[in-house]
Amino acid sequence: MAKQATVELAPGVWRIPLLGDFVNGFILRDDDGQVTLVDMGVKKSGPKVMAALASIDSGPSDVTRLLLTHAHPDHAGGAAHVAAATGRDFAIHEDDASYAEAGQSPPRDQSFLMARLMTRLMGSGNDYAAVTVGERLTDGQLLDVAGGLEVVHTPGHSPGHVAYLHRSSGVLITGDSIFNVRGVRWPVRSFCTDFRLTQKTAHRLAELDYTTAAFTHGPHIADQPREAIRRFLARQKV
């Protein structure tokens, strides 16, 4: 059986399984056919994003906005391909914009040994093809996307990490604040810029109102997702 190119989360909102359920992108489509793409996966995922677009009977000319949750290579790796295919620049939070433009990941949390080793071995070279940033986002900004998409700044995993809340459908795109890989869990500590800040700002996700939690790592949760995230956060020592 062929793998699904998209998984519908709500009318006009789809999840794109880019590496199985482990890495996801997202599509939001307005009533007039305009399309917004969120996160482009790793370098080889660019064509998959475009194939997912075709699977819902939309094309490159329908894409009017490209968004990133943050500037890591498993989210921005396919960005250059998608930008070239659609002719669009990217929007990303202002605190991650310079990293996306340089094709670099933000610094890793040096309080963890693995992060120090990764920094020593990998340095600060280019992690992915640089992208053109056309818009720098800010916390609380309401984007003109499918009835309104709210930018929720949750720094820590990266300085400009954000979640996106689509209030009209009840879908929350969590970004990497929290994973859903074999259960709800924290992101990998050594990939965070400030893991302890990640733990603090993730609590914003428990305060929002949504009916589907769409994780960029792991399958979505449509059965009491806020309660699942609240239970997870309540168990953590921050």
C-alpha cells in the first residue's frame, strides 16, 4: 500500500509525513485556494512537499506563503527547493531569521556534553541551503492565513522557535517544543539552544485552546490533545 502524501487534520489543513511520522510539514489552504506551507523537512524532502501539494489538487502557483517554525536542518533543509518551485520567500521569527539566511543552525546548549561534542565536531558551517527571509515574525502576530494563524513564540529549542495556532480549525502546530515520538516527550536536549528555557516556554502550549496537536516530530493527537500535553508538563520538573 502506498504511503499517504498527506493526512487531513481538519478541513483545509493537512499534515505532510516527510520521514514517516517522524518529520512532518503542514499545508493550510484558504477558501479561495491560496496555500500556506509550514516546514519543509530535510534536504531531500523538498520534492515530497511539492508532491503533497499536488495530492490535494493544488500547485506551486497557489502557494502564497512559506513558513518555518525554526531554523534547523530537519525543518529548513528542503526550504530552498520549495522556494525555487514556488517563487516565494520565507517567513520565520525574527530571532531565527539570520540563521535561516546563513543556512546555519542556532547554537547548541553547551551545558550538555553531547552538544559540546557536536559543536566541536561539526562546527558552525552551513547545515542546509540558505533561504531568503521575506518576513520576520513576532510573538502574537496574526497572519492572514486561512482565517488567521497566530504566531506563538516558544524560545529555547532555538531563539526564534515558534508554534502556530490556527484557531478556526483548532489545529496547533507545536514545532519542536514537544515531540510525540513513542509518547509525548521533550526534544533532544543537545539540539536545543537552551533546553531549560524550552521546558519553561512549552507551558504556553498548555494555555492555548485547540482540538488537534500537530507535532513536527510524531503523529498528531486529536483526542484531548491539550490534556495530554498538560499531563506531560505536570510530570516534569522545571
